Amino acid sequence: MLLNGLKVLETFTIEEPLLGVTEIAGRVGMHKSSVSRILALLEQGHYVERDSSSGRFQLGLGVIGLAGPLLADLDVRRAAHPALERLSRCTGETSALMVWNGLGAVVVEQVASTHNVKHTAAIGTRYESPANASVQVFLAAQPAAERRALFDRLMLASGASDPDAWKSYRAAIEDVHGKGFAINDGRTSAEEVGIAAPIHDHRGETVGVVLLSAPRFRVQQQLLDPLARNVVDSAREIDERLGYRRSGQRGH
């Protein structure tokens, strides 16, 4: 039934946005009564709607809602890539775009360092440790009342068990929220430094994170704050491309 419903949706095109039951049935090779039942179900979900003047069907707004998460992800990747390239060029280190999938921070775009020794991750790699810089930024973007539940879930997934961990972590997340960036200086890997800053869309929602990764031997302590500023600047560049305006900032 599901596959038949998808076949029906795929019959609509830019050239022919309006189709009748007979036309659809002919294209998908199904009986008209079966097509009518499928269209009735799709109409309930607003995936198709009936044109009032002709009585034929067209795609409905439900299709946009279904594709929304994918479209948002594509928009962020498109907006982020030039900024990631500039960040890697100016710092010499690997830059990446992370998105949140409900279970962790996932790499969806990356520009690798040109150094022989570097830190990279395959597209699709997921980070779940609460100590990861990107995870900290995503948690800091959550309402304060929801951070604890998400922290507990991540701790459970990682197999960690420390009843006192939340107290110090909560202070760290509040610090991240205030500063606008997070630094993981060897907490998840003794050989790696991670610096992350949030990306906002036109509504002010955190839709991604810019992450800079570097070998720890190459990043002295005094370089952490300047690198963090570079990461924040890159995130703000992407913010602007996505239409986000901070308080007091005029639109163009």
C-alpha cells in the first residue's frame, strides 16, 4: 500500500501538476477504484488536494512538511560550504558541519586540513559523548529544562554512570550558552582538540554547528581563544546566509 501511494505521488510533475483518477490509474497500472482509495488516504494527510474548479488532484502542502527536514539540511550544507572552506584555509585545520539527529551530532559536510597529520571523520559519523564540543553546543541550545533529560540519555547511550556528573556539566553548558562556543581540549581524545559554534536559521533556531578539529600538539593553549573566534565568525557568516539577524542588526 505504501509503495503504491508513493507511485501515485510520483505521477505529478511540474509539466502536469493536475491529474485525474483515470490518468493516474493508467500511469501506475492500477485499477481506478484502488487509485481512488489511495488518493482519499493521501488527501486526509494533505499530501494531495483536489482542485476546486476541475475536480482533479494536485500535490498538497503535506509533501513539503515531509521533505522539510531534508530541505533544511540541504540549505544548511549549501550555505555552510564556502565558510568551511575559508575557515580551513585560514586556520590550516579541518572544518566540518554538524547537524543534530536526536541521538547525536552527525558530520554532514567537511573540508579537510592540508596538513599530513590531521583529524577528519567520514560523512555520517555520529558523536554522542556529552564531552564533544559539537554535542555541548547542541545541548546549550536546548531549553534549560530539557538539557538534563538529554544529558542523561547521552550518558546512558555511552555506558557512563556518574550520578554527580550533571552538576559540573550543567555549569559547563551554561558557560557554552553564554560564550557562544565550546572547546573540547582532549576530553574525548587526548590527541585532538575540537572547537564548535552554533548556526542559526532565519527563525533563530540552532540548525547546525561549525566544528574545527585539530591535532592537540599543534594547538597551544594560547591559540584556543583565537581559533574559537574564527569558528564563531564562520558560524555567523553562515547565519547571515540563512537569514538570521541578531538583535540590533539591520536587514539588507
